[in-house]
Amino acid sequence: MQSAQNVTVIGDVHGCLPSLQKLLSLIPEDSPLIFIGDIINRGPASLETLRLIYSFGDRAKLILGNHDMHLLATAAGAGKANRRDTIDEILNAQDAQQLIDWVRHQYLLYQWNDYTFVHAAIDPAWSLKKAKNLAAEVQNQLRSENWKDYLQDMYGKDLWDNDLTGAARMRAILNGFTRIRFVDKKGVPDYKVKDAPGSTPKHLMPWFECPCRKTKDDNIVFGHWSTLGLVIKEHVIALDTGCVWGGALSAIQLPERKIFQVKTPQYCDPFG
């Protein structure tokens, strides 16, 4: 993929297989694919969606999102059940181990040319170099034989601190890549607010608008934030357009910045 002349980045799929199939029909068949995370959960066909993406082999890379990490944690016996989860079909499948192993060998951060791909954000306190090192730290643990032990304490709202160790450090790293939406002017994340910009407390701002963000000159592509919608700026591209909530499934071909998009039915009620 690193030698490819272009790549196509696909927003949060959430197990919406019909929408993904329709979107893929618009994308050149030889284009490498980067899925920006949350490929499963909430939608109607998480297992078949994961199988399809797995079948692409080296053509596809996955950026691990919070729902993908939830799948791994649940497979490790540490997941907290949610009534809207649709991952049991994966965990109970005959090829579950094969699929889980593939997911845990994917990426928190991936780079192609001068673009950096993450699921939700890069903590404003991190430089790109630091973010790469922290991502590699967690990726190495997920790919190790004791990965299940590593995920036993995955859930928590830990904020980043350079002195963190152990489970708290792992949680803060995962949060910095997979959960951040809003931060204050000092770059400190707020994990409670999930609304669209403009309907939030005045002291909060989208993480990518933080004046102290250390990656403000880097090209970052992310998803995660469905109420934000499609954003295309000089150094920031956001691709989660609410596929599972009845919005659209979006993709962008880079470096041309050509948009592919399909409207989607509502598979899940955000208030249900």
C-alpha cells in the first residue's frame, strides 16, 4: 500500500453491509482501502461486514476504533455488555478466532504519504512523532500472546500524563486515539460531550481547533464523530457521516480528495 499512487479512505461502517457494498461499487477495484475504524457494531451485519473487509487481504487496512476495541475486549473476557451491541455473531462464529486475530493486528495510527489516519483524534498534547510511538506501544501489546491480559482494564476516562504506567497509560493512549471529540483551550479532553460543535459549552472546542495542538500542521484523517459530519479542510478530513443513524457512508480518495458517498437507511436509533 505504501507504494500506491492513491488510496481510498472509508468512514465508520458500523456493520452496515448493504451500504458498504453499494459504496464499494463506486470505488475503483484496484484502489487500496483504509477503513477509519468502527467497522462493526450497532448495524445489522457486523459479522459479514468484518468477513468482507478481511477478505480484501493486503488491499485493506483497519484503523482501530472504539467499537473495534470493544470487540477485542469482549473477546478477551473484559467487555461490558451493551444492549445495542451487535457483536455476538462475531464472537460465536466458527471463524471468530481468525477474525479477532486479524483485528488485533491492525492499527491505531497508520501513515500513507503525508497523511496520518486515526479513528477519532490525536491528543493535542502529542506531537506526530510521539503519537506514532504511543500507537506502536499499544499495537505491540495487542499483537502479543498476552493480549487478553492487557485488555482486562481497558475501560476508563483516563487523561494523558507522561508519568502514567500500566493500565492507566494504556487507557489514556486508547482514549487519545479512539474517543476524543472536544477539548478545552489547554487541550484537555472532555469525554462527556458528544454533540455537534455549536451546541456545547463555550469553553469546549473540537480537538482539531485547539490552538495548542502539536499536530496542527499535519494532515490528519479521522472518523468517530457522526454529529460533526463530513469535514474537509487543508489539514483535517473527517469522514463519519452517520451511516448507522440514517445519514450516509462516505469515502475519500487521496490525494485527489474525490468524495464517494451513499445515503443509508436508519439502522439504529441514537435515542433508543
